[in-house]
Amino acid sequence: MPISIVVGGQFGSEGKGKVALEIVRRTRGPVTVIRVGGPNSGHTAFDRRGRRWALRQMPAASVDRNVDVVFPAGAYLDVDVLLQEIAALDYPLDRIMISPKAQVVTKQHKAWEEEAALVSSIGSTGSGVGAAVMALAARDAPNFPLKAVHALDHERLHPFLRDVDTSLTLNNRLELGQRIVIEGSQGFGLSLLDGGYWPKATARSTTAAAALAEAGVSPRYVDDITMVLRSYPIRVAGDSGPLPGETTWAEIARRARTERDLSEYTTVTHKLRRVGEFDAALVKRALAANAPHRLVLNHLDYVGPRSSLEMSDGPVRQFITRVEREIGHCIDCYGFSGDGIVLATQPAAS
């Protein structure tokens, strides 16, 4: 049953791409990575040469250039962004497959979002994905102003289309026992149906079940769901919705006793992110909706130095203990900025 799904348990930017890449690197044999969602969020990872990649269309798990990449029917594509990233990565073109039913984000979609003032009213990135979702749901209604465009209808994407639909190809690979990794986008708190913050939400559901549906593969094959968290959740700039315990980057740096500027900026809009305290209530709802096999807690260097992980009275270990108590679930892996994933160890010695 070889499907791994990586999802976020907060408002995005939890480090899902980093985790998906780690899963790929630890897998023996052929791997196919599926990228659902669209270019309205960034995925960041470091390749084996240490180069940092911030990607909006290509999956972060592809930065080593050694996996097949599939954009299924549930993908939303900004063609310019996609082709620029393929060129920058120098990715082998024969290892990329796009479903003819995948959606293309057009200039019309972006213009509509700008005219609708979504950026100022709900903190949208204005990437056009929401409008593309609406156009698809409208099903070419005669009086609806937005039109859906499928990958099949976009000439620049034709080199990546195949005679066999991606869903059939993926299911054939699953029958052969090959691992498929679905790299989810954004986070549970932004989920249109489940997050609880509508209308300050994204245009899609962001749970593991939703990612599976967008990928076009059967839940029968799923054996690994990883939910990723971060020590201090973020939301995008502006009027993007509630953020319990909102604080400042300077305050977080003060607590961590670091002189490093921890400020984060969004990949898409390059605006300063909002940041808040760890919200156990949100994470517990995300756990219920996703039922993950594994839980990863990233950005622990915002709490204290990695060296304090093995100290029972250190800030990082104490933070992990508090989080586990509040959410009622153990943390299986730990993440620090720029590093790989650390597997959970036995309780630290005093």
C-alpha cells in the first residue's frame, strides 16, 4: 500500500516540502511525486548541493531531479511559473507528466481576483487559483464571467501530456508496488471546508483526503500520512484572518535568545508574515481530520538551539513536552531550519 501524503496542520509554511523530500530520499526504488493545488503557496527545500529552492509549481520533493513528477486533474497551473521552474531546475522533461484535465490559471483569473479585491479583503495572494476553481465549478455557464481552461487546451503544455491519463498511470505504478508521494499545499487552518475560518480561507480543501481525491488515486493504497507543524504558526500579511496569540518576530527571537532576524516573508507576495503562538485547539482539529501516522514539528530553532533537544530542562525539550501534552499526541520527528528531519529519541537524560 505505497502512498505517502504530506499535509500541513496549521496555516501553511510548516515545512511540508522539506518533509516530502525527506520521505523521497529515504525510499528505496522508484518514486513518483504528485503536486496538488496551485501556485498560491511556496514550497522550499535544499538540494543535495545545499542550494535553496523556493518553488510554487514544481514539488519541493523534486529538487534532487531524480523522481517522476505528476500534475493530476486536481492541479492548477500557472504556465509561466511552471516552465520557469522546470528550466531553473533543468528538470528532465520526460519525467514530468500533466493530466489533460489539470486546470490552467489564466490572466483573466488573476485580473478577476484583483478586481474583486480578494487581496485586501481576505489576504488572498491574488494568484488566480481561486478564480480558476470557480471557473471549473461553473462548468462553462453561459452568463458566468470566468472560463475554465484545461491543460489539453494549452499548447505550451502539450509536451507533458501523455496518451494515458495520469490517474491510470499512477494506479498502474501502485499495482507494481512503487511509492507515490503526494505533496499537499497550504494547511488545515486554511481549508475551505474544514479549517473553520471561512471566508478567510483558501479556495480548496487541504486535508489528506482532499489531496488524495485531487491526485486521482484510491485511498486503498495509503499507508503513510504525515502531518507537519511549526513551533509558531504563521498567516500571510494583511487581513488574512484570526491568528490566536498573535505576536512579533522580535519577541520570538528574544525568547529564543538569538540575535538572528527570524522574520519571514511569503514566497508569492514577498510580504512580512504574521506570526502567533502555538494553537493546540487548531492542531487537535487537524489531527481529527487527517488521522496522521506521523507528526513532524518544524522550526524548533525558533524555540532554542538544537543542542537543547537532548536536555530534559532545555527550552526545546520542554516546548515539545508541552505541545505533546496539549494536543494529546506524540511528536515523531523534529525539524530545525536548514537541517533534515530528526527522528524522535528516547526521553532526554537529566
